[in-house]
Amino acid sequence: MFLSKRSRPGEAHGQGSHEVRFTKVTIYLVERRMGRSRRRILTNLARSKGFYVEDILSGTVTHIVAEGNPAMELWLWLRAQGLPLPARLEVLDISWFTESMQAGEPVPVETRHRIQDSSQQLGTVLTSRVSQYACQRRTTLDNRNKIFTDAFEVLVEHLEFSDSKGPCLAFKRAASVLKSLPSTLRHLGDADGLPCLGEHCRDIFECGKCSRVEDLMCNEKFRTMKLFTSVFGVGPKTAEKWYHRGLRTLQEVVSQPNVHLNKMQRAGLLYYRDISRGISRAEADAVGRIIAETMHCISPSATMTLTGGFRRGKAFGHDVDYILSTPESGAEEALLLRVIDRLRYQGILLYCDYQESTFDKERIPCRRFEAMDHFPKCFLILKLDAMTVEDGGLQNNPEDQRGWRAVRVDLVAPPADRYAYTLLGWTGSTQFERDLRRFARLERGMLLDNHALYDRNKSILLPAKTEEDIFAHLGLEYIEPWQRNA
């Protein structure tokens, strides 16, 4: 018995044995927004009805069909492919394809089917240069559209509480685009042609405020959820549970005997007054000196790098993030554990949540953005003495006479050959990292996370010693950390 060889799911198929009936029409289905599985199904449907469908975009294509792609984004993507776009090329909405499948032949193209090149209609040069991807935009801390982005961020917070991922991501992208603009939007027309700005932004642009945001700021549940989730170790689900129990203040949470708190939440409530306040750059540097001295006593050749918002140029942050690196292969976890032990011995370790390494060097990057990396890491609360802080001292209340404060510190220790990927991932901002991974997947056929960059076409992990190497692999111009504040 001979068994036929099956193609793997997702593998591109040729025209095969299907007869081509309509030789003057060559279709290309855009995978962006449509998805790989749906594209494969529609391709097989069209071929079964006698249409010729190309698997790759080439100069022979006569009809490009897209689904759910905004005109601006689609045309920017088409131009980025570097192919000449002939005048006879039709760029069409999925409705033309659906009607053609129902008719069993190509239906005449009408104006309603066409996806017009909206960039030709833009009134300003500004909007035609704004990419849909944050990793192709330079965004400094000089936000000229704060009135809009503040409103979007309130809506993002509300949607995160209700686990509405789609709308939440839409507002995050909109805020990211507005932060990157070099000038302030004055009226609704200024937003024409900008990517990621939909109807959900219209009322804010028209009157400079949003009634929905104003209602949220006065809403008891929103304010209570915001308070509870500001506690270290408390997420939206726990906050929701506490709210439905009738709790409204942190004092009520602490005093309720039937509220079970884990170790992290107990520490978060115990040191809430300190860790809910911002950390200054001077305090972050003081923490760095303490950890560096401790680390060099253990391994003189080890190095340490400040990441997160401070690396992007921020003056304040909610915690301090450092990457520990050692040239000794396989010694990362031991180094991190010994640093923790010494901090504990010095009496400055107030809390520690250590997560051991689960890193597999053969594992390809994860597509899920929220997934944590697998390197050894720890989430600490340290006691920072006022005497160790230069340039301004502690960010304490004037009436606080303790002479110290608690600060949140995160440490991660990747292998030396994955340092560049960890540095890129831990630097942020969140939207920049999300769009960088989305760009890698959709535009380059690659998978990126804090561990590696995987080329799906070549089936290899790409090495990188620096962040510049990673950008080069992706065909992107390198963007400095202080220009990633999307």
C-alpha cells in the first residue's frame, strides 16, 4: 500500500490540477488582517472555480484582494514591497472576491469595490510619513498631544479592567501614533490619513474632551479598581473580586479577615506608601551602585545595564530594571541567587520573588506578546537609605523621618548570547515592543521575543550581539532608546 504525502498545515500550495478558466485575471490575496488559515481556504475556493491565484505578490498580479485593511495602511504596505505597481492593477475589497465566487466568474470592477490610495488625497506631508508601526516612528518624551493621549490612556485602563483586548489595543495604538507627532492636532481634519485613528477618536478631536472619560473619572468602580490594581501583586481579577465583596479602600482590604493575601500582595500593601510613589533617576542610580558593588564582590567580570523607562530618558519610573550579565557560560542563575543572598545579608532586602530559569535555547520565539521570558529573574523590594542617594535625595514625604524608603527593583540574568534580545525587550516601551514583534511577523515572516529572532523562511535563529544587529536583521533603521516612547 502506498500512502500519499500530506502537506503540512499552512504550507503554500501551487495551482495544482485545477483548470484555469479566466486567464486574464491573476489574483493575490493579502494575508494581513485576513489571516493565514482564511487565506488558504479562499485560495482553494477560487482555484476550484477556475481562477488563477498567486501565492506571492509579483508583477503578473492583476487583482489584489484585501480584507479589513485600512486604505492608508494597505497602500503603504504595497509600496514597501518594492514592486512596480502598474496602472492596470486593481486593489480591491473582499466584496469583489465574494461576488465573483458567487457568480462563478470575475464580476466587473466597480468604484465600490476599489480600495483607493488615500495618501494621494492627503493635505499634509506629515500624515503620509507616519507608519502604522511604532518601530518605524521616532517618539520622544515631548508629547504634543497630551490632551488626547491622556484621554486614550484612561480608556485603555478601563478596558484592561474589563479584559476587552481588542478595543484596548486600538486605543493604545491611537495614543502611540499621537505621541509620535511633532506638532499638536488642532482640529479633526489634521487627523485625516493618520494610521490607527478610527471613529472612536472623533468626539475627543471635535471638542478636546470625551464624555466617556469624564464619566469614568467619576465612576466609583473605576476609581476603586484603579486603587486596588496600584498595589504590587494585585491584578484586575483580584481587584474585581474585592470590589464585588463590597471593599472600597485598602484599609478595608487589610482589616477583612476573610480576604486571603499572597506573599506579594502582603508586601505590596505593607510598603504601599513608598512603592506607589515614583522613583527618581538619582534613586535608580543609587540602587544600581548597591547592586553593582554586591555583584562585583561575587564576579568582578560581570556587568549590569539599566533598562526600562530610565534607559529611554525618563526622569521618574515606578520601578528600576537591571540586566545582569556574566561572560561565564551557564553561570547566570548562580550569579543572580548569590546577589539576592548578599542583599538579604546586608539587611536591605525587604521582599523577593525569584523565578528560576526555564530557558530552552532551541525554543523558537513565542507569538504571545504577554508571555514572560524564561531567563532567571527576580522581583524585589529593597530598602534604600537616604545617605546613598545623590542629587535630590529620597522621594519621601517631608514629614517622613525614617531616612529610607522601599523601592521596586527587577533583575534579569540572560545568557551572554541572548543579551541583545533581552536588552531590546526590557527597554520598552510596551507599544514599541508590540509593534516591533508585529512588524517582524507580518512584514518579514519572522518571530521575535526577548530570547531570539527566528526566520520562518530559513528555519533558523538569527544571532545578534547588539540591538543594531536585530534591527538590521529586520531591515529597519535603528532607533535609539530615547526615541521609543510610543
